[in-house]
Amino acid sequence: MRHTILTLAALLSLGCNAFAAKTIDGKKVTEVKEWVVNSGKKSLDHVSKYDKDGNKIEEIEYDKAGDKKSRTTYKYNANGKCVEEQHFDKFNKLEKTVKIEYNTAGKKSSSKTYLPNGKLKNEHVYEYITE
């Protein structure tokens, strides 16, 4: 099986948001590698992996030495909305879990951050003002 690897000089980390280009030349993007180039030397900065629907399911961040710095996994509901993020440290130890809820219009209504022991750390509530 042939895999297409997309190399980018700069790609913003978008959390749960999927990479904008779900296909390249008619082939599904399954992985994006982000490289940093300094003085002609290239080093791996991020690797993002995507599911068959183009949703980011994992992101790994690397330090300047090329060692894993952190990893985040993402889970989605049937509507393709990200409902959970799990953040791990460089030793793959869970640091926090973020659970996201949406209102009936499909907009984010709250996000709750939990510690590894399940204790609620904080909550964000979103309010949308329209004219």
C-alpha cells in the first residue's frame, strides 16, 4: 500500500479541527508531518494522523532533539464533532482529558478539563452573541 506523506514548512495546530485538505490528487490524507528548517537543517516538529473522514485523531509534538514532547488523541461523535481530547506527556502518561459538549445548533457549548484522577480541573462555557 502506498502512502502519500505531505510535508509542510508551516501548519498551524488546530486542536480538534481537521486539516483543510482531506485529499491530495484524489488520495486521502492520513498523516501530515510538519518540519522545522533552521540553517538548512530539517527536524521533525509535529506528526498529525487522520481517520478515513479527515478528522485529526492524533498529534505528536517533538522537541528540537527529535524526542517526543507530547501526544494528543481526539475522539468524535457521529456528527463529526470532536467530543474528547486526551493529552499525554513525553512518557505517554495522561496529563488531562478535555470533554466537549455542543448545543442543538452544533456549536460548542462547554468544555470541561479533567485531571488523570477524574477530578474536574476547570470548565469553559461558550456564549454566542448574534445580531
